[in-house]
Amino acid sequence: MKIDLLKLRRRTFLQLLLATSITLLIRIDDVGYAAKSLWADDGYVLINQLYEIGVPTLWTPANGQQYLYLRLVTLLTGLSPESTPFIFFFGWLLSFYAVIYVLSNRERDSGLNRIQIIFLACAIALQPNYKGDPFFALYISHFFLGVALAFHICIPSRNSGSKAEILFLTVTSLSGPFSAFLIPVLAFQWANLRDFSSRRSTYTIVTACGLLQACFILQSRRIETTPLSPRLADWLDAFSTLLTFGGHDTLTRAAAGAFWIITVIFLGKWSFGTQRSSDRLTWISPLAATLAGLWLFVVTALAAGAGLLPEMSPIGLASRYFIIPYSLAFYVALVCTSNHKAANTAIISLICMICASALSIHGRADSASRSGAASHRYSIQWTAHVKFQQVKPDLVIPINPIMAVDPPFWNARLKGYRDDRLRPTMEPVRLTPLLRPASGNSASSAGISSVYFDLRNHCATNTHIALEIDIWRADMGWARLSWGTPEEFDAARTMERFYAGGNTTMQFAFRRDTSDYLIRLSPAMGVQADSLDDTLFMGMRSLLTQGGAVVGTPTPPGGATRIAETRLYCLQ
């Protein structure tokens, strides 16, 4: 019987793995996505603190929380810094597959059949979650670990206490604050089931780690610096957004309304149904999930603070706060209607409508709506910048979201990555800018729109190169660098960086084909007004200004520019 159960779980896991992997591909429209997947706190917290502190980051809290899993993944990047984006992306995948692991192990206890579990996993993968936080980013992977932990707690198992479960509970409970917030759910279950002896590891580990996380929260300055919103209207806006799945169109709102009405009706029937006495383990699961979903949304809304609360949306700012509530809501709706074919079919159809509507309106995850927007995911050329950092120890590597801010707020600094005695010695090549390809005419005059650099006599076999450009510009704005041939410059071979006006040193590092011998620099692209309307950028503008950064304002392209010197590095 035990062997059959293991085979059943393994088969379910593989089916879930295949189904969700295909589903996740729907959210990605770029085969090179992983290479440019580093985002926000991936660098600002995880990478930078690893190179500043080292191994002690494993037990160093950030934002009043322990991030054990995220720190472990980041620690692996020390073995191959150039592979950091791919290691982070794989780390995110593992956090999502932790949800799959729990669902496959809880198949017999969940109240759902295998088809329903597969549908639930796919719905979690396609839930409305766009624009604000990237769905695929290591720095929000603890929310998916939170989903896995919530399912593990809310769906009690008749068989528990294995070494794998203990490891899972320890890592997930020390990765984010959710173990602390789920202690009331455990208390609710214990009051109804009195099952401490059979679920000793769950009660003990989650409670102990949760109390530890609570201590970190209380000792941090987060509570002091995050004022609570006393306005009822803000809370009503937040819950209204939650109930409508962030939708503003009639179809999504109607589907959301029908979804919640059916769910509430059948949850009420479930609460007083026959399973309350016949199978209490299955009976309590949707009740615990409902409590967990509501409670976690409230505490995360509290954490958002007065400034962010009314702006929270699954298709806008703080979209990560909706991941756990929606995942649990889908489960509650499916299990409470599982014995009613018509209602279950309706719930499945409504979930499909909600997810499909959000996908069709807002596009795939992390797609850019326009160039220059903060939500745009640029090719950050991570590998080339890491190679350049070996030559320039003080290099600041910008990562997404790349915004109109100088110096870049979201960045990675590989401090101490390479011992100074082992750094390659490299003399740069001085380049002369040209007005047009192969013209031979110097482009040192003011007011130029684009200049070119011919590399046919330099770095002939180097695929990774870097440029430093000492330049004066009359105005702030974006600078665009493209590489290719006179006949071909395309978006895939283009980088953009924002710099303040006046004297500055522009730094670009990138990978090219050896046949790409021509570089085009447009040093004064200005700042488009509509790019500053981005939700993410607007939400951070005051913070960036207070920090002393130069923040973009609408600026027309062009203006006086003067290049003092251009240095080319042939990277190894």
C-alpha cells in the first residue's frame, strides 16, 4: 500500500510539473527571458549583501524578515557570478514547484481529484498578477513558498513527520514572515482537531520559526517607518480590488462577482455539511484556507502602509500581496463545489474567464507597454558587466527595472568579487567618434544626435566588450547604445541608460557577434513624458528624490553634447 501511495504521489507530481511548466510558458514571450530576469531587490538586497557580508547573510534579516531560501540560492551564485540570472530564475522555479510538491502530497487529503488539482495548479500559475511585481523574480519567491506552506498547513495530512517534510517546513518557515502569520491558523486547527501528536513537526517547526520571524519584525524599524492607514476608504479600496481581481472591464467584474457569490454560498454549505462529522480532516481544509487567505491579506495590507494601501492591485503596485489569497481562494472554491457538478463547472469556467481576461488585457508577465517605462524589462547584459567589473572594481551594474534615475537605484555591486591581485590588467583603446559610418569625420561638435565608433581594427575576436564615455550634456536624459553593421541596428542589440546632465561617465558592457563592428551612440535621447507615468516609477518618485538621486523630468531629445574621451575594453 505504501509503495502504491508513493507511486501515486510521484505520478501526480510529474503530471503537475508538466502541466504547470507548459502553463508558465504562456506568461513568457521572450526566449531570452532568464538572462534579463534580475529585478529590484534581487540586486539591492540579495546580491549586494552577499558580496558585502558573505556567508553570514544566511542568518541576516532584511526588512525585518529572514529569507533563508533566497539567501541559499544567492549563495550559489558565488560559484559562478556570470550565471546569476539563470541561477535566480531556476531558484524561482523551485519555489513554485514547492507548491506542486505540496499539492501532489496532499492529493488524497485535499478533497479534490487529480484533474481538479492539476487545474488548481495551472490557475495559480495564471492568476492575475501583472505590471507591479514581476511574477518570475527570486525576491518574491518567498510568496510562492508561502503558498506552499499555507497549503501544507491548511490541508492536514494523515501521514506526516518525514525528513523531507521537516526540511521543507524549516526552509519555508524561515523564508518570509508567513510562518508567523499562520500561527493563528494552526491554533484554529488544533482547537478543532486536537491532532498535535499526529502533526507534531508541523505545529512545532512552524510555531518556533514563526515566533522567531515575529521577533525579527518587532526588532526592525519596519513598524515605525510604515504608518497604518486609519482611513476606512483605503481599506475598502483594497478589498474591492481584491474581490474584482483588479479588473476594470465589465467581463472581469461580472466573472469575479459570480465567483465570490458561488464560493461563499457553497462554503457556507460545506461548513455545516455532513463531512463536519464524517471526515473532519477534509472538512476543515477550506475553512482553514479561508481564514489563512483573509488573514494574510490583512496583515500584508498592514505591511504595505498608508501610502501603498489604496494603490495595491494584482495588476499594479504590490501585486505580490495577492498571490497567496488568490491561490487559497481558488482552492476553497474548487473543494467546496467538488460534490456539485454544475457549481464546480461554473467555478472552473469563471476562473478561466478571470485569468484569460487579465492575460488578454495586460499581456504576458513583465512585458513592456512602452519604451522607457519602469515596467519595461531591458536586456541588462549581466555577463558582460560582470566581466567588466573585473576590470572596474567600483562598477555599478544596473538591473531591472531600469528607471530614469541617476545613479541607478536598482543595481548590483559585486564588491570583492575578484581579489585585486588576480584582476586582469587591461589598457583601454581610445576611440574617435565619427559623424557617420566610415566617414572619417570627427564628431566632436555640439548638438550631435548620433555618433559612431568603428571597431574593425579593435577587439576582433572578443565577443564581450565595454565602453566608457566621458561626456558633457546640457540636459538629463536617456543615452542609447546600439551595435551591429551599417545596414542593421535592431532592438535586440541595444542598451539604454539614464544619466544626469553635465559632466558624466557613461558605461556600457555587452555581448556582440564578432561581425558587429559598428557602434552607434545616441547620447541625448531626452525623457518622454509618458514614460514617467509608469505606476512603479510614480510610486517611488518621492523616495528617490529624498535620497538625493537625479530623477527624470520631461526633457526633449537633442541638446548640446560634447564627448571628451571614449575608451574601449576588450573583455576576456
